[in-house]
Amino acid sequence: MGIVVQKYGGSSVSTIEKIQEIAERLIKRKENGDSMVVVVSAMGDTTDDLINLAHEISSSPDKRELDALLSTGEIISSSLLAMAIKEKGYESVSYTGYQLKIQTTDNHGKALIKDLDENRLKESLKEGKIVIVAGFQGIDSEGDITTLGRGGSDTTAVALACKIGASCEIYTDVDGIYSADPRKLKGALKLDSIHYEEMLELASLGAQVMHSRSIELASKYDIPIYVGLSTGDIRGTLIMNNMYMESKPITGIATSNEDIAITLKDINSNVNIISNLFNSIAEEKINIDMISQTSPVDDKVNISFTIPKDELEECMEIIKVYVNDTQITFDEDITKFSVVGIGMKTTSGVAARIFKLFSDNDIEVKMVTTSEIRITCAIKRSDELKAIKLVAKEFDISK
Ligand code: ADP
Ligand code: ASP
Ligand code: MG
């Protein structure tokens, strides 16, 4: 019997009835002898609703105030869950990020957890309480409230598990990790386990089932994460350092429609100018992903790259320092399509098979990037589902 950190996502705590069901589950587990720490997300679409409210006031709300506002979503669900447990006759207490001194960096909206004070939490566990923690939030060095980025409650849960040496279970609206988003591929296969490296890539490339930073953290502390359904007890997936003697070349597919491609035309091919531009973008912590560049003609090149859509405004301010409006074009009609698999390290020809498949099926590839265990292509939005189906079949990762 040990300490277990569990996390329940927004859809799992979206109504009072669901909160009461989770309270029952937690009490049962506690009765079985486990000490329970439970991280919750905001109820249902609360975070989206709060963001919309802020946008009714300002098109770019003050980041400090926005974090204060967004943190309330998780405070509501955590206190309601603690009340529901107490109502059933068991001891429980809820804590905010501030009360647990979850120290973060000061970049509002995408703060990183630096450390947290586990004393209060451990004290409450000793007193036999089920401890509920508001996910997704912390405080910076000024004591101001920060949030960790969308989906960040997973990272709160993993950080707590790492700090107190607990096991970690993430409960959501899907019964495990699949070879592709089951909402996009009906025949996706459920995986018994998946390696940290693969899950990290999939999560960073659009598989929203896990916050990518939670995987980085779990891998650093070598804590396995169990991902399963928040209702019932169907067996889920373990994210861990799994070692297979042989693996399929591809474990999973992820797609993302959250990026925009920017093309800068007729840029001076001087390496210093280009590197200054990209350095300035990096200094603002804007995440450039795919980059392609044409060969120089009369010392001019075209450069295309993708960034998250919600960072376009900030990125444009920087770009305009270097190039004229007339040189900039956008392409919003892109899906970032990625295949991921440790097996790719030892299997050659994966990219060739994908390009052949795409070319045989009239799927245009606009940009490509690769790493040792992934291949990402920018394709047209309208080709997303077709591409998932074709590649899953070709590499035997669908039913
Ligand atoms: P929560 O609110 O519990 O954090 P999320 O909505 O963030 O849940 O993540 C769960 C969703 O992730 C699922 O409903 C599923 O559609 C999606 N998803 C994307 N890729 C995958 C995948 N490879 N395996 C399982 N689910 C996936
Ligand atoms: N409520 C936050 C969000 O919607 C954090 C989370 O769900 O993990 O992004
Ligand atoms: Mg999530």
C-alpha cells in the first residue's frame, strides 16, 4: 500500500454527478489501503469559457490577470470534490497551487514548475485525508498566480508524484493510449505500454491525451504513468521505459491543426540576417517547428516555417522588423501529420514508404521534418483523415 497520485481531466469532472462518482471511487481505493492525492482539471469547458470571458474585455488580456482568472476553474472543481468526499463521511482537504507552494517560472500562461513544498500535503495524508489538488497552477517568485499551459494538470500530477515518490495514474475520457486519436481513426489499436520517448513525441505533435511536459518529467524521474478511463476498470496503458527486442517501425500517429505556415519571400540569403530573425523569434519563446528554405537565386531565398497559430500576432511583430509586409504569406490550410516509433531507429525506408503512399493517393506534402524516431509532413487539412487511415493500414497499426 503506497501513495497514489491520480488525475481526473475536465470531462471526468464536468458535472456534480461525475464529481460524486469520483468521490466514491476515491473512497473505495482509500478503503483498500492507499493514500490518495488527487489532481483535478476544471469542470468541462470551464477554462474555454473563462478565456472567452476575458476576450469579451480585451483582445489580448493582461497575462497576469488571465492566469488569476484561469486558475479559478481548477479551484472550483477541487473544492467541490473535497466537499463531495466529506459529505460521504470521509476526511478530505483541497489545496490550490498557492497553498502547496508550487513554485514556477514567471512566464504567465506557460510557466514551468521549479519545485513544490510537499510538507503540507504529507501532513494531510498522515491525518488520513484524501488530498485534492487544483491542477494547472502555481506561483512565481513574486507570489503571483501562474498557469502551466493548456492541458497542464497532467504535469501537476506527475510533478507531485515525482516529489513524493508516489505512483501516478491519469484518468480521462479514453481507456488508454491508442495508435492514433480514436476520434479520428475508428480502428486505432490500444497500446499496453508505450515508451516515454514515443509518448513525448506524440504529445508534442498533437496527441492531446497527455501534456507533453508531464512525460518529460516522468521520464526524468523514471516514474511510470498509467493512463486509463475515469469510469469502470478497463485496463489502460503504461507510459514507461518499455524495452521490446523488436518493435513495429511505427507505434503511433499524431496530427495537429494548431499551426500556421509562414513564408518569407526573397529574403537576403545572408546567414546572419536569417539567424538574427530566428534568434529574435526564439527569444520570445515562440516555438518554430518545421522549416524549409529554397536554394539561393540572385542571393535571395524563400523561407517557410510553422508556428502555433496563437503565437502569430507576437511572431509578426518580430518578423516585420526584418521584412516588408509584401514579402510575407500565410498558409492556414495545414495539418501537421506525424508518425512516431522507436522501431524507426532500426528500420530504413519508412519515409520512402510514406511518400510513395501519399503520392499514389494525391496527398501533397508541403514541408517535412524528421528526427531519429519521427517523420512529420505538413499536408492539406482536407487530407488529414485520409492520411491517418492510409498510413495506419500500411504500417499495421489499425484493426
Ligand atoms: P482530459 O480532459 O482528461 O485531460 P483530453 O481531452 O486532454 O482529456 O485528452 C483526451 C483525448 O485525447 C481523448 O478524448 C482523445 O480523443 C484524444 N487523443 C488524441 N490522441 C490520442 C491517442 N493517441 N490515444 C488516446 N487518446 C488520444
Ligand atoms: N483546465 C486546463 C485546460 O483546459 C488544464 C487541464 O485541463 O489540464 O487546459
Ligand atoms: Mg488533457
